[in-house]
Amino acid sequence: MLPQHFKTQMRRQLGAAEWEALEAALQTPAPVSIRLNRQKAPADRSLLPTPDGAVAWHPDGYYLSERPVFTLDPLFHAGAYYVQEASSMFLHEVLRQSGRSGQSLKVLDLCAAPGGKTTLLYDAVQAQLSANEIVPNRAAILRENLEKWGIPDAAITSSDPMAYEALIEWFDLIVVDAPCSGEGMFRKDPDAIKEWSPENVEVCVARQSRILDIAKRALAPGGLLVYSTCTFNPHENEEQMERHFGNDDYREITLAFDPEAGIMACSTGLRFLPHRVRGEGFYIAAFEKKDHSGPRPKLHPSAGFKHLTALPKRLYGAITPWLAHPEDYGLWQTPSGDVLALPLAREPELLLLDKHIKSKWFGTHIGTLKGNDLIPAHALALSHLANNSIQTLELSREQALIFLKKETFDLPDSTPKGWTVAQYNGLPLGWIKVLPNRMNNYLPPERRIRMEVRGA
């Protein structure tokens, strides 16, 4: 049941006929859409969920006629695609129309979990990518999704956005997918309806303003700030944009769209309404920060990482055979003994982040050393860092699902012994260790499928 105050507000905002069409749409099932991972999507596209039309504003996005059980698709676990709401994929168009696609940029996704826009940014921009999520358990989901996508060099942080205030004029591109009242998700998330109130809208407005103030300070001259929400409310959308960017310091990027797409142009930015587009409620706007004549602040990184120590050179021999291009990475250890690969090209930036951000995770988890032997990490198997010479084992769909349950199955006696990447249709799922009489499944316990899979 939609809140009465919300219905009155939307009728006033849209007019009676438009509101009735929206109200009817909110009673229908939400459309389902996915975005392919070009680095991982299998050559045989028939293995993927069956398409039911393309998402007009993203070349790798398409709709599904119904929602499958993604948990039972090994390709989903391998990161071959991301289940992403279609309207939010318009970020790709913003980057293209603003001339940022393909550029090498320092990028901050300031409200990043669960990772849909973060993975889109990684694909669209040659990004030195920093992704922040303040809520720790959501940050863990963000990290899992970035690992599945195969991103080898992201900096994942879990801090109050205020921490980024120190990085004055540092980032070339900042995306603020702001926490909001969630009106655009009402048909998909019943909890959003329960939590909605005029008072909560005002709480969201204040939170968004605080985040935008920080993002503006961290944005470099000539940089692009993209703001989005999943709500219809002008207080959280157009009025926010006019309040923060209605001055001579910023230039709005006027976003073009196909008139047949059903998108609505607002006084500032674009609105997506579920009765007009095949997608959920969404708002997006983009602003370029004008260049100023004065010098940019000089930011100085720390001399070393606070909680990482360089891996002793004598141990490099235990690590480098696992990596495709070890010369491109520095190797570091956490206090708990985890070995991380950090791209040398990003080291100055990572040192700067390390100086100002308390909770963070850099680079790719390679594994843990046990003496001179490496116990490889799940992230290494899913990343693009792993050496192609590492032996693999192709699994059937049934075997893949058993593996993803963190269970074992019988292997032929001829199976080569040792560390092996379990694959499904050529895509890595994780590690197994083949022993003389058995196999050990090294899928992290928190990643395992908890539903019944045999016979699925």
C-alpha cells in the first residue's frame, strides 16, 4: 500500500493522468535486466540468460523476459554478467556524452555498494578506481562483486565520505549515487514503502547535501560530477542540483536522449519513470567543474603504507609464478599475513588514500604464505592477474554447482595433482587442490550456495 502523502505529492507533481499511469505501473512486476562483462562473457551467448530486448543506452545491457534463479547459474558466480537495473545503466551514456569514455581518469564512486555503477565505470573509463561504501557489510558485498568482475586494482574503502574532504581537487570523475528515499524502488522493495515518510525525505536531503559538499571539494577543475538517485522527489533531485551547482563554478552537461525512450527532461537532469521506461524510477544529472586560474593544492602521500609491509624479496619466487605480469605489481603483506598485489602505477595514489582513509582494501588478494608455499586466494582465481599457465579443470554445470556449494565430487585418476582453477565454460569459479585420493574445495565459506542444487 503506497503512503497517502506520497500519492498526494506525486499527483501534484505529475498531474492526475500521469500519476494514475505511474500508480498502475507500480503495481506490476519490475523488469529484469543484466549487463554483460565483456572480459568474461562466454563466446557462446546461448549459455547466458535469454535476452528479451536491448537496453537502449548501454551496448552490453539487455532485458530478460522473467527473473531466473541467478544463484543456480555458474556464469553469474563467475562474473560473466551483473544483474543491474536498466535505468541506472544510463551512466554509460553520461560518460559517453561528456567525453569521458575511454579516458584515463582518477575515479571515485563515493556511495558504491553493491557495485553496479562501479563495475560499469571500470568498463567505460580507464579508471584509477576508488570505491567507497560507509556500511561495513555492504562494503563486503561491494568487494565481492568487484572481485567477481575481475577488477585487479581497485581501492575499496569503507569510510564516512568526510574522509575524502582532505583530497582537495584530486579526482577527475566522481559519481554520487546518493542514499535517498527510494521512491523509484517501491515496486521492487516493499521495505522502501514502509520506511518512506516526509520526514525521511528531509533526512535524505540533508545527507545528500553533506555528501555533495565533500564531493565538490574533491573534484578537480575540469572534472565531472555525476549525481543520481532512485527517487522521484524534486527535493532530492532538481532542487539539490540547483542548490549545489546553480552558480558560475559549474557547467551542466546537457544530456541527449531518444525521444522514443520515454525519458523525461527536468529543469536539471533527467528523470526515468516506470510507466514511461522499461526500468525503475531513477534520476541522473552531470556537472563539469570549471577550471580556475589558480594553482591546484599539492597533496603529499605518505612515505609508506600504515598497515602494509613490503614482501621480502626472498619470498617473491613463491608469488611471481602465479601472476601473468608480476613486473607491473608490488607485493605487500597485511598484518594477518595476506599477500596483496598493488599496481606500481597506482602506488602514489594508494599511498595518498592510505594517509587519509582509515578502512580500506587495496589491489588484489593473492593468497597467504605458509612457509615458502602460497595458499592462493579466491580473488586471484577470478582476477585477470592469474598466470595463464596455472592448470585448470573444466566442470560440467552439475559439478560447478556442487563446487559452488563448497562440496566435493569424484575426479578421474588421471586428473593432474596440485592447485587447480575450477572453471565453467572457460570462466574461473575458484580453487581446488587435487590430491592423490581426493580433492579439497577452497571456495570461501561465505561465498557458497546455500540452496539445494542437485538436480537443479
